[in-house]
Amino acid sequence: MAGLFFFLILIAGLIAAASFFVRRGGAMRVHDATGRTIGIGPASGLGRVLLLAVGGFFLLVVLLTTIRVVPVGHALVIFNTVTKDFTVARQGITFVPPFISDTAEYDLRRQEYTMSSATGEGRKTNIDDSLWSPTQEGLQVGIDLTVWHHLDPNRVAQIHQKIGLDYEDKIIRPAVRSVIRLVISEYPVMDVYSAKRAQIQDEINVKIKQLLEKDGFMIDEVVLRDVRFTDEFTKAIEAKQVAQQAAEQMKYTLEKEQKEAERKVIEATGRANAIEVINKALAQNPNYIKYLYVDKLSDKVSVIVSDQSTIMDLKGMLGR
């Protein structure tokens, strides 16, 4: 409203000055050879045209520097260099006092700040911009992450006064790097890579919000996109996995052999028990061995036991 009021006063003043200038006719004066003043006054059509052209051009300049359109989702911070006051205009048309105003436009929508090792991602696309942090054991892990954030509309003027438009590199990036290093250093390396990754991400979000939101930087989410190890540690992990697989294979082989040995013991025990039973039967009845022999013969074989020591094949006697 102050900008609009100033604009209306300025326009009214310009109109009054132009009217006075035209009535006086002395806006432009020349002298003849005798020194007599010749004025281009109201009667002169050229004078009126020149005055209207100059006035129109000046009015256009004033309009261009006074009327501003703030895009959707943005805010315009206006600093009055005379009164040294800050005002904030939201989306739409706004009036800015000309010549005495310094303005800066801020995006209030959700912003993305990515630190990544992948080429073409993040704010620094030509370098490895991932965050390397030591774990509890002192091992280095590389972390790719994305921070989604937006500005508190009620703190925009304060942010502009104390920090400026490059607040992401000055505030958000250092804060995120500091918190992540602090949190990661409290966990073993395998926790960072495996099951506790979600827990670590939640802890990082809580700490970053506590650190930044009090100053007007609203953190929507910090997402850990990828966790990487150094080449040396990766090779060590691969070697460990190979050793573990070999150990599992050996364990399986030993268990298999042990079960086979147990099976053989059981089988041998069964045979020994069977032999013992047969021996007892033979001791009690010597003909038992002949019975076993006959029992093993084919059903097509006819046999006869003539005495305790002779077994006759009836098949040969009766004919083929």
C-alpha cells in the first residue's frame, strides 16, 4: 500500500508539473540575433508534442520500475533505502517505490538440494559431490543424499537481511554435512549399510530440523539415496563373503559326512544284532541254517531235506 500511495503522489506531481510547464510555454527557450527570447509555448504544436513525448517516456520508466509481478509461489523482499524498512510482497501485482527500493525475489516452493557422486546429478554436476563420513570404527563411507526444503514465508525478510539468496550453500549444505558426520560416526559400518539405515535416516532428519527450522529453513525430508565404501573396503567385504561361503560349504560337507558315519554305525549295529540273533538260533537249532538256505531259493525249485546234512533238488529227479 505504501508503494501504491507513493506512486499515485508521483503521478499527480508529474501531471501538475507538465501542465504548469505547458502553460508557461517556457520549457524550452532560444534567443535570436538581437538577444530577444523566443519561447515555444502553448501556441506551438511542436512544443506540445515534445513535452508529451518526454512526459510519456518518463511515465513509462516510472511504471516499469514501480509495478512488479511476483510469480506464483514466490515472495518479493523490498528494502526501502530511505526509511531502511523491509517489506515482503506475495504472489501477484505489487507496487515498488521507484529509485529508492532494492528488491530480491525468493522461491517459497519446495526446493531440492542433492549431493551425489553421479555425473549430472546435484548442484555440482561435474565432480563427486557425495558426502564422505567416518563410521564408529573410523572407516569412510560415501553417502548420496537429497534434502527437500522450503522457506518460512514469515522469515523471508530476516533471511534476506542476514544471509541472502545463496542460503543453500551458506546454511543448508554445511548444516546437513555436519549433522550427517555426527550421526554416522555413532554407528558401526555395517549398521549404516544394512538394517539400521532407516533408523539413521530418521535421526538425521530430527537433528537437521532442530538445527535449521528455528531460523526459517523448513526441512521436509532428508533422504539417504546411496551408501558406498572405499575400494579397499569393498574388496575386503567381497573376500569376507567368499570366505564365509567356503566355510558354509565346509560346514555342510562335514555335517553330511557326520550323518553318513552315523548311518553306517546304525547299519553296522543292526547287522551285528542280526548276526547275534542268528548265532543264538543256530546254537539252539542247527537245522536253522538249512531253513535259511531253502528260504533263499527260487519258488520254482523243489527241494527235499533227506537228513540233517543232505538237501536234495527234486527238480532234477522229477524231470525238467
